[in-house]
Amino acid sequence: MLSFSKSYHYLKSCICFLLIFVWHNQYAQTDLFFDAQRLCNEKKFDEALPIIEKIIIHPETKNDPASWHIRSFAYIQTFKQSLLSATDKIYLLDTAMYSALRSMKLDTAKAYIENNNSFIKNGASSYYKLSIILLQDSLNSVKSEQYYLNYKKYTSIFDPSFDFKQKDINYFNTTGSTFEDLYMRNNFNQKYGDIAKYALLKVLDIDSQNISANINLGILYYNQGATLMRMMDYDVDLAQLDVIQENAKKLFKQSLPFMIKVYQLDPKAEKALESLQGIYSALLDDEKANEFKQKKEALNKK
Amino acid sequence: MAFSSLSFQQQQSFDPAAKVKAAFLYNFTKYFEWPDKMKSGNFIIQIIGTNTNLNQELNKMASSKQVGNQKLEIKTSTSIDASTQPHIIFLLSESSDMLKEINSKYKGKGSLVVTEKNGLAKAGSAINFVVMDNKQKFEYNKNNAVKAGLKTGDGLNSLAIVID
């Protein structure tokens, strides 16, 4: 059994140790923050990140906008160091954006508002670039659209009044023409044709008079009909031949309104005249096909 | 933003109407029996008139298909070729006024005469292509086929617009 004096001494030592521990721990967190800051300044982001991860979970610093701000900075810089096309590193960008938003939320004094906005702007731009890069990779069209939506989400944060109409038109027109080309180059793979159609119809939802989307949709439907005919064996029995003709006819007819729209918007568009000649010819309407052939020839004479 | 202009041009070199006619012509060979003397040598399809796309399509077909043991041979001309005894004579629209002459020259000799102008199945061709509801159909006059020296059953009746 301990004597009173021994017990008192023991208790005093414990309290003293506890105070030192608390003080040191608090000091240590501040210390960690400065360490992280120093490493970031030295561009040693790999070393900074594990320290930052400790800072953002510590009770003393987890609600400090500075902690999330430095985290956003470090992640966005690490993301920039990786290849933009390395989509497996996208979590770095996602984390940077999440951290910037968290910092903004905690930053009631608006001390970091300018930098956080800059991070968000930077990240939005990276999402946009990624969405375009991924369009070239036919397997990632869904991800591409997801990143494009991220671009819009973050752009709305730093510029709430931004009008996305033209950007949407450009993005979905690019998607449409990219997949239409893939459709052609991959033996008329229906999957690519459907993605192109989806994107081009989105453009027309925004702007029904968009010439590029109308002409590409007209071509797409025509090509799908022509593909049915192209793939048909000469040996096909006559009953089946009638079914194929019927299905192709439906697709040729679907292509017509888009191409007529282009012609109405620009009666001198040679592409529309040539396409209408082709579509009417496929519909075995020689009179109409000839009408557009003559219009095209008259245009070329001028 | 560029249009997919190339795409349409690539497909435009393919003529759906020509492909359908080629498939029809190939199918007709299954429904008729030609005289014995025409069962050897090449199976000749004679086109009278000019249709570049059809000509290309038929030659493509000839490179991959044959009729029984006979190789397909496509001949084109703008007038009757007296030196040839074709199995099928396809008289294009522009050459329709030659139908009477062809019928008198080839009557009973075993040439299936195919045309593509309204009313010609009544005027002497065995088969006449017509367009109905934006689709290629054909009229069939069995009497004219028999007069041409071909044996045939009634198999085509259910698939054609029958002309008596």
C-alpha cells in the first residue's frame, strides 16, 4: 500500500504527464500542419499527403478550413503530376474537389475563398479535359459524361450564372460525331450507333435547329438502314427480303426529317442536297431523288 | 465541329436499291428450271441498259455465288447481243421499248425476261419490278415465263403480285 505522500507524488506526476501529453499533442498537430505546408512548398506532395490525412481527422484541426484547404491543394497538385489520361488517378481530383468544398463550408471568415475558388475552377477544367479525352476511348463514354457533369457541377460553384448551353451542345455534338465515326469504322456496331444517337438527340433537345446534330442524325439513321441492306446475303429468301426492306425503310424514313430540317435551315447546304438525294433513292422515290440531284447540280453550276 | 460527311459518302457508294434487285434476281433462279442445254456453262445474266451501281452489285454477287454448279456471269449492253443466250435478261427502264423485239427473238428459248416499268408484265415480261410503299416488289406473269420456255411451279405466286 502506498503512503499518502507517495500517492500524492504519484498523482501529481500523472497530472503533470497528462498536461504535457495534451499540450504536446496540440503542439504536435500545429507542428504537423507546418510540416505539411513545408513539404507542399518543396513540392514533396507524396510525403505531405500522409501528414495531411492525420490533420484532417484530428479533433483540433478537422474543422479548420486551413486543413481542408491544404489537402485540396496537395491532392490537386498530385493529380497534376500524374498523366491526365491516367483515369485511375481520378480519385486524387475527386478528393481535391471534396476538400475544397469542405474548406469553403468551414471558412466562415472567407479567408480561403479565393484559393478555394481557384482550386474548384482548376478541377472543373480538368474534369472537362478528361471528359473529352475519354471520348476517344469507346469503352469509357459513360465515365466521360460523368466527368462532364462534374465539370458542370464545379463550374456552377465558382460561377453560378454560367450558361452551359453552348458547352452542352459542343460536348454532345463531339460525342455524337465521335461515336458515329466509331460506328462506321467498327463494322457498323450498333452499340456505337446508339451512343451517337443518344448524344445527338440531346443536342436537339437544347437546340432543335442545330445543323451539325441534324445532319449527323440524318446520316446515322440512313447508314443504319443501308447497313441492314449491306449485311443481307444475296441468298436471303424472298419473305425475309421483304422484312429487311421494311426495317430499312423505317430507318430511311427516320433520317428524312433531320435532313429536311437541314435543307430548310440552309437550302444551299450541298451535304443536305446530296443526302436527301441518297435517302429518297433508298426509298425508291426516283422523282424526289432526281429533284434533289438537280438542285445539287444547279448549286454547283453557280 | 465537323459533320460526319465521309460517313455518308462511304455508304453512298453502296446503293441499297441495287442490292435488293441483285438479291431478287438471285432468288428468281430458284423458282425456274431452264432447258437442259442451258444447264452447263456459265449462268448468264444480261443487263440491257445502263445502271452502274446494279452492274457493280451483280458482279460482286457473281464473285461469291453460283447457280447450282454454274458460275454466274454478268453481261451488260445497250442493245440485244445476238451472240448470247442469257438465262436472265434484265431490261432496264430506259430500254423498255425493246421488250417486243426481245420476246420475239428469245421466245421459247429459255430466257427469263425481267423488266422494271409499269405495265410490262402484261406486255410480255415474266417478271416486272414495281415500287410499292417505298419497297421493291415484283409482278409475276407465269404465262409469259412458260412462253419463254421455262418450267416453273406456283412457288412465286404467294410472294409476287400475280398478273394473268
